[in-house]
Amino acid sequence: MKPSGTAGKHHEDRHARDSELEFKIVARRNRLLGLWAADKLGLSGDDAQAYAKEVIKADFEEPGDEDVIRKIMADFAEKSVAVEEEQVRRGIVELLSIAREEVLAEQ
């Protein structure tokens, strides 16, 4: 049953804030992951920042993390960077915690 009146509005507002917060956290995680991958690819400075933005954009291809993993692994393969997919997956988990802490600290 859907909450009504003021309680319903409060519930909708909270859901919207939670969704926005989660979006920010995942985007931050993808930026951190992109910077990590950029380093592995030998990129630095503005090039690393630009690559991190590409990783963030890659996450809009489909729900979940597979689009991000696919992009990074393809870039690693193209540049002959020896990183296993499992390392990228571990990075996603580890960097999500860091991103959550950073974003929540900014609130």
C-alpha cells in the first residue's frame, strides 16, 4: 500500500534523495576506478581525468557494472596491460566503500 498525504510525500522525497545519493556514490566509484585504470594504462594529468570521465559514461550503457568492466578490460587488452578481470571487480568493491565515505562526508 502506498503511503498517503504528508507521509507519502516524505517517503517520495526520501527515496529521491537516496537515489540521488546512490547515483553520486557510483559515479564517484567509477571516477576512482577510472583513475586507477588510467594509471595502469600509463595516463596521467588531464588524460587520466578524461579517461575517468569515459569510465563514468560507460556505466550508462546498461544497468550494473558489466559495461564498466567491459570498457576497462577492452582498453587494457588494446594496450596490452596485464590486469585480470578479477582485479577490476575487486577494485569496484573496494572503491565503492571509499566513494561512499567521500560522498557522505561531503553531505
